[in-house]
Amino acid sequence: MKVTNELKKRKTPIVKIDKSLDKFDDKILFPEKLEKANEMLKKIGLPKQWTTK
């Protein structure tokens, strides 16, 4: 991969994602954390900047 001037200006690097991670698609890896997050969202709701009018 040639490093162009445009890539040098980026603040965040480009990262390749390993295709072997596809096996985790549609699988819940941390069910306890998901349950806790859903409860928080029910109580508090989404942040105002993310909600649409």
C-alpha cells in the first residue's frame, strides 16, 4: 500500500479487520452487559443528540 499525502494527513490510521471475526456476527458475546445496557436505556433513554425529531 502506497502512503499518499492524503493518508498522511489522517488523524486516525486505517486498520484492516480480520475476516475470521465474521464468525461472531449475530452472536451476543457479553449477555450480562447487553442486559444492563438495555435496562439503562429503558430508564434514562437515548442521549438527546442522537434522537430525531
